[in-house]
Amino acid sequence: MSGNPSSPAGSSPGADDHVDQLPDDLDPSLAAGAYRFPDNSRRRVPAVTSVLVGAATVLIAVTTESPLVNDGLAIGGVGLILFGLYGVLAGSRMHLDETQALVRAQQALGFPVGHASAQQVWRGLLSRPTWRVLAYSAEEPPRQRGLVLVDAIDGCVVEHLTEDNAEELGESVTGPASNGEQG
């Protein structure tokens, strides 16, 4: 008798049963050390490549006389150069990791932090790397929560918001509970 779901409860599993198992590359017990968030400066590698390819394209467009090469190729090369220069400017090195951002957030919030999480986002025209930290106070259940934006380059607190935990107060996430009035 095989160990499929239709077999009786007392039967032993068969050799052809499928067992779910994590692949070796996803097994957390094999991880070596703490996870390190990738640095924003990795953007510079494809940016420099775009500048070089764009420069080569412009050079070919200017020096080659062929019916296959026209002004459109030079315009495309200039576009690649501009895109690459933007990538070089936007590829700023992050000097603050998520752990340091959590510390800065706790200092800005003014209450002892219990549960917290950090997410890397970008802001502004030059896509400046910023840590968005959501934190709850240390009480059980938490009485306060806060949102802090910490600049990942210079470590300054860009913005922060602190409020009473709406879930703790019995209010809905979108606003206070309805009192039955209609508008």
C-alpha cells in the first residue's frame, strides 16, 4: 500500500512519497554570518558601462561614413552618456547600515523601541538612499508607533512621525471607529 493521501491513516509512508524540502541554497542553517544589505554604489558599474558604450557610439557615428550610420546613432550615444552620468551621480555610497539606522530611529522617536523594521528606499531626483524605519514601543501591546526616514549617506534623520498605536486604542487603521452618524 502506498502512502498517498487516499490511503488509510494507519499505513506507513511509501518510498514514492514526496517530501517538501528546502534547496541547499535556501537553508538558513548553512548561512555564513549576518546578511549584508547591498550598497547603493553598485549602480556605478552599469552607469560607467553606459558612458563608455555611449562614447564609443558617438565616436563611431562621427567618424564613419556609411549609409548605415546617421545622426540618430549619435543622438542615441549622447542619450547613453547622459543616462550613465545620471547613474554615476545617483550611485552614492551608503555609510549607514540598517542596524545603525534603527539606532538613529530610536534616538529620534523618544520612546523605548520594541519591534522595528528597516527598509531601504530612494528619495529625490538623484535617488538618494534612505532607510525607512517602522518602530513600535516596547510595551506589550505597544502603545506608540513611529515612522522615521534616516538618510543612508550622512545618517541624519530626514523626517519622523510618532503617534499612539491605533490598533491598541481599538480604532481602525484608516481612522476612528464610526459613531453611526451619516454625512
